[in-house]
Amino acid sequence: MSQTPIALDWDALETAVERNAPDTESFLDRTTGQVITVVSGDPEAPVRKRQIAENISNFVRVEPASSREQYRWMERFVSSVADPPLRERLIISIDGKGAFRRFKDVLLAYPAERERWFSYRADLLHWHIFNWLKEAQVEAAEAPPWGEAKPPPELPLVEGKPVVHGTEAPGEALRRQARELIDGIAAIDLPSAIAFLEFLRDRSGQLVAAAPDPDDEAMDDDEPVTIAETGSSKAARSAERAANLRASGDA
């Protein structure tokens, strides 16, 4: 059924498509172009739900880009990173729960690659919005502020496989390496090593608790995503801490 063109709230629609959290749902009003977002636990949630229910024919649920789909975007981006050390760090960062946060944290030190990632992700989100509007039979009265959406260009793949440890998950490979290093440490030095690792573990937990990442929350809505089925977030965290310990010892 054809629809009358409407003035879409593009910013709100982009936010709704980007945020894929299990406690959040967004609905587009076909008559006004406004986006209503319902967040579980929000005092306004019952009012907004009633507003939608009373005019259900006017609303269509906004389908966000799934967390699994957005994870694949990260994988494809990592495969295009030409700098081997950075590519390996990114491979490790996206192994296990908390992948989105670790991935973005690594890119903070690489502004050029960070900008390239956000540009690539924006293109993918805008293409997702274009296809969703077409499927929902919603016609916009004006073009979006980012211009005409086009299929995102394919990123160049660097030579070699992105998973440098072969079929073994990066976290598992580093965990094995950490065990080998621990076996070579004198018993008298182990208490210091353990105390340092516990410090890193506790600091990491405090940072996550203080600033939860909506992208990481979205991952909880799907099955855990890892580079290899044998990978685990615990292994990845342990491996990274061991690698940091080794680096500090070499300094």
C-alpha cells in the first residue's frame, strides 16, 4: 500500500536503528514522521505504550541493525586494517562479550582508523535505514541529511587471514602463551605477578560498571559472538592481562 510522503525525524530514526538494546523498542509514526522510543523501567514507558496501542495502525516498529550484523561489520573492518600489530589487537578485542567496547577503546589511539571505522559504520547504518523504509513502505518527504543512501563500498582485504593465530581463537592462543610464561616464572615472583593481574582485573571491572556501553548491552540479546566457537571472553581477558604483564616486565 502506497503511503503519503512524511517529514521524517531523521536523527531520531538513525538513533533508533543504531541502538539495539533488549530493553528498548522504537516505533515510527507514519502520520507525523516522529519516532517514539519505549525503554523498560522508564516512568514514561506506560504512557508511550498506551499512545502506540491506541493508534496502532499509525505505527510501525523500527527494526534496528542486529548486534550480530553490527559485529560482522567490525569483522569486515578488521580484515581491511593494513597495520599488522593494530589488526591483531583488534582481532583480540572483538573476541567475546564486551567486544564493541574493547574495539572502540583500541581505536582511540588510532584517530585515522577510528574515523575510517565511523565513516564505514555510518554508511552501513544509512543503507540499513534505506532498505528498512522501503520494506516498511514509508516514503520520506525530504532526503536524509547524509544524502542519498548507496550500497557501502567493499573494504579492501589485506593480504593474509585476519585471524593470525589460524583456527585457534586469539584469546585461547594468548591464554596458552600466558601459561607458558607463568611456568617460567620463579615461585618467589608469582605473588607479585598475581597481584598485578588482580589489579588489572578489578580496574577493568570498575570501568565497565561505571560506563556501560549500549552496544555491549545489545550483544546480550543474541547468542555470544566470537571469532572462533572455542573462544571465550574470560580467556580473552586473561590473555590480554598476561600480555600487559609481560610488556611491563620488559619495560
